[in-house]
Amino acid sequence: MNKATVNRLLITMISVFLIASLAGAEWEQTNGPFFGWVSSLTECGSYIFAGTHNGQVFRSADKGTTWKNVSAGLPSKMEISKLATDSQTVYAVAIDIGLFASRDYGEHWTALDLATNLRLGSIAFGKGIIFVGSGYWMEQGIYCSTNGGVDWARCNSGLKQTDITSLAVSGETVFAGTADSGMFRSNIDSLRWRAVNNGLPVDTSWEIILDTIGENPDTVTVKADTIRHTRISTITDIEVAGTTIYIATWSKGVFKSTDNGENWTYVGTGQRPPNLSACCVNGNTIFAGAYRLTGDGQEWEAMDINGSSGNTFDILVSDEAVFAGTWKGICRSTDNGETWAAINNGFANTTVTSLLLRGDAVFAATGEIGYGVFVSRNHGETWMASNNGLTTNGIVEIHSMVMSGATIFATTNTGPLAYSLDEGKNWSRAKMDPFPTTDLTCLVLIDTMIIAGSMSKGFAISTDTGSTWTVSGSGQGSISSINSMVAKDGIILGATTWSGMVRSTDTGKTWTYVKEGLTDDKLNTLALHNGIFFAGSSDSGVFCSNDDGATWTPANNGMTKRRVRSFATNNSTLLAGCDGGGVFISLDDGMHWHEAGTGLMNNNITSLVFNESTVYAGTENRSVWRRPLSELMDAAGVKSGRINSRHREAIVTVIHNPGQPLSIGIRLYRNDKVLINLYDLAGRMVASLVEKDLPAGNHHFFWNAGLTSTGCYLVEARAGKTVLMKSIPVFR
């Protein structure tokens, strides 16, 4: 290379380097799919808040028409059992995590100093005191704070049971509902509790206790005692409406008291609404779960809350509108419960288990209280359910999807294999379920053959779209919890939750465990990229195999997160999705990884797909995110040499991080000549790292700047027909 050429390249590269911004664009959340399990609702100021089963808080400023996630500052993994409001403060009660408060409508959250091992479940306020109930079999009773949550004390005097399920304050009185001992009441000032259960139904059971009298084993006298057990159905919610107190019970319906809890009477007639989680009053109408009652003496009426049936966990009345928190997100009624409509715009609380791309269509499968398959044909701007025939029998959680042409196959938590022959417009079920007592978890397609992995019964093979199945051969009986499968010719690999890798070299007829090189038995996902197998583990990052899965080596250079949940691949690019918001990119077959997850916060990445323009990431409880592929590469700081997949030319990657040695990775697909030189600004060669023929495979070279002067240097890397020129700055 002559001096003029070097100088021209250096000037161009230095200019690019000087104007490049370190702050790249971030991932953005698509508009859906929108829904999720809502555990609690409350109102504060002009806002409505919704807490979710998986620990997120959403806020609406327009009575539920749109929602905004306001969970920043809350732990990433928790379950919100209750949201409540005291004046202008919103409190979030988190099971096993603690109590959190926001004084600016959810913009910021502060953890209050209350033990995190109490399984907190309820909260109430009165006369400047915060009352928090510890339930869920922890039996720690009630804690109270008189200084805004700075200090706490137990206040259980008189409580016969300390498994607290609900709390409420009415005037000078605080009420506590328990798991099976009914209702307790106390004056706020005295905080001495007494049971107030007159009129509440009691279940009675008898237990026979046998004991022996005397020490002579030949003349043992047996004494039988009977112990009477009484139980009152769990009180799940307490509603104060003026001078009337209403309580919802889990199995006995709704009761009310008009004398401050001294006496209770059943509300309504006819069949009692079962399994109630909440009750609420709107004028003369009482709402309890998915039921309502208008006027005393009437029968309870079941409501169709957007198909949620009895899965209604909280009810809120605001300005004559009624809101319901369900497994399907949030529903609203403006006609006192006659009709309901889902209002989930912005309520991105969905777990996406699998993503597929076909043309401009993105398919998202949902799991963990999921509702089948959704499709977007406008890059995630809108999503539509694509479930005709799939969700006929209710909620469907999908474990995985694979596509062959226009046909989509899906494994679900209910019934036989599901498939669609028309890109998800209509769904059918296979005629036979290979394992009726266990879920199918994953699939791999080889020509006309479907091979399915299961939760506890190993593998099954079908050659007729699931009409008949053959349980896979020897060695499969002990294989369980199969998470992912991948195939290359007749070789199939299966990743399991607890037992590492299994391998078949005869298209699934027999299976053997693979251990060599795998230091982690908890495997989550598999991929095949340029003939190399990759495995993502729970604790040890990425492993790769160049010999069809027989042996494995770690491939974690640059991988800063080690719980890998998903892969996506094309001929030149390999992506890995991790827990904690990590997306990593490799352009050299896993030799180097670079992080490109800016903006994903702490999301767990469950699935990835991409085309030539856009990357889509499915998440746990945060729906689908997207980012241009070009930005992903730029953000990662990775520049690749020319890659000709048709002729499988060498891949050259140069990664430079200030303060660290220059790293040059080369993958050769055949024996070829490799040359790596470094030049200074004057075109003088500073170092020659290699100039020789090398065998096919992965090769790494490093250059430590050492005593090299501050300035810009040019790297020239040649591998066969692949040439990469890159400038690097050196600082002292």
C-alpha cells in the first residue's frame, strides 16, 4: 500500500471518527400486543393506576383510554398484590419484596423500610397511620407506621389469626380480614383487636386424635379425643361505602354490616358468586368479581367482562365508569356493568414467547396467561389477534412457533399441536396428542417430519402433520423439560432445563446426553449459524460446537450477561438475547460479542427475529420491542469486512475499546492466507501481527499499544478475498 493511499484512508476515517456520536438511538417499544394480568386498581388525583401480577405499574390520565408504564425505580421481578392511595401518595404492596411509595404520581418510587420476607398483601390508612397486612401463610399479622413508613411496629394485640388478607378503615375503626378466622376490628387509637363475625357462615370439621394410656405394650388402652375446627371463608376484600361495610369472601359470597361490623348479613339472593377477589359499590349496584347486584333482595348476575369470566381481580369506580382488572388486562363499563370493553392501549404487559417473520408480517406468540398469536403488518405500529380456531376453549399459552412457507406450527399448554396453513388466519389442531398428560414445548422441522419435545415425556415424531405420532426411541424416557431444538441434516440437538444437552444422529430415533465442554446443565436456547451450533445457558453464557454438537467450548468474548434466552441468525449476523436487557451481536460466528441493548432497560429477552432492516425483541412481561438493524450494528461498535455467504469468504472483525488491547478475529471457511498490519499517520508500518497461511476455523490476534504514541493508526486485515481497513485512536 503506497503512502498516498494510506493518507487518504486515514483522513476519511479520522473525520468519521471525530464526528461520530457515542449516543446512538435506542430500542423502542412497539404498540403491543397489549394486555396482561392486572392485580390491583386505584385512583390518585386525576390518574388511574393499575398494578400487575408481574410487578409493573401503569398510569392513565384519560380514564383508561391510554396507559403509560410508570414502573421506573421498582424492582424488576415482583408481584404487586395491592395498589392504594393516601392523599397524593400512591403505595405499591409487593409480595416478598416490600412496600413502595410514589409522591409524584408514579414518576419516582421509594422503598419504605419494611421487611421484605413478610409476603405483604394489604394496606389501609387512617388518622396518619399506615397499616400493612402480612398474609399468604406468613402469619406475621399487621404492621403500622405513624411517620410515613420510616419506622414500623407490629400491632397484633387480640388477633386470633395473623394471616391478614384485607384491611380497611372506616372513621375511627380499622377492619382486618383473615384467611380463615373471619373479621377483626379495632379502634385506631387503642389498636386492640376483637373478632366481629356474628352472621358470617362457619364451616365445621372434626378431627379424631388417638392417644395411648399406660406403658405396658401388651395392655395398651387407646383414648380417642375429638377436636372441633371452625373456619370462616377467606375475606378477600373490604369496601367502605358511607356507614355500610361490605366484604367479599372467597367461597361464601358478599356480606354487609350497617352497625360497624357487629352483625353481618348476606347480600343478595340465589346462587352465591364464587371465588371473589374484590368488591366495589357504585350507587345501588354492588360489583363482586365478575358479578353484580342491583338493589337489595335481587339475585347476582354474571357479567361478561370481555370474556374474562371469573378471572376478575379488582374493581374500581371512577366518575360513574367502572373498571375491572382481569387476566386480559383492563376493561371499562360506562353503563354500570351492562357492557364492557377492553381498554389496553399502551398496557404492554405481555410475555412474548416466540417471534416469526414472513415478509413484512411479524407474528408474536404469547405465554404465561397468554392469548394466542398476534400479528403486525406495519412494523409493530398495530397488532391484531390471529387466533381463529386457536383460542376456542379459552386462554392459550404458546411455548414456541416454527414456520414452513405459509404454515405455522405452535406448541401450546392445551391439547394437541396447533397449526395454521394460511399464515395464522385460521388454526386447527392435530388429530392426536402424543403426550396427553404433558405440554409440548418445542418443535423442529426436517422436510415433512415434525419432531416435538415435551415437558416430561421426551420426544415424539410425526410425518402427517400430527395425525399420528411415534414416541422417539431409546434413551428418551429420562429426558424432560426440553426448551429448544435445532437440526442440521439428520443431527438434532435438544436443550433441557436441568439435564444439559441431548443429541440424536439418526433423525430422532435415539438420543444420548452430550457433556464434553458444557459446564452448565441449565440450557435455554439453541441456534445453527453458518454450520456452527450455539447453546445459550442460564448461568454460563454461550457455548459453541464446530463438530455437530459432539463437543462444546465457551464463546463469551464480550458477553457481559450470562443468562441467554434466545438467538436469531442469518448468514452474516448472530444475535443473542439475555435477561436484564441484554442484546448482543456477533459478526464473526460468535468469536466476539458486542452489546447493543441500549434502551431495553432491564427487560428479559425471550425471543429475537430480524430482517435486513429491523430487529424485533420479544420480552418477558414487556411485549415486543424493535430497532433498526443498522443502528444495532453501529451501537455495538462492530464493523465487518465484506461477507459473501454464497462463496463463504472469510469474516474479519476488529474490536477496539480504549484502554484494552486491539482484538482482531478471523473466521476462515477454508485454508487461506492471512495478513494483518498496522500503520501510523505517515503510512509507516508500526506492527505486523501475522502474514502466513492458516487453517480453516476461528483465529484471534491481539495488539497492545504498549509505548505507542498517542494518535490515530490504521489496521489493514486481509483474509483471502476479504479486506478490512479500520482506523483506531490511541490515547496516553
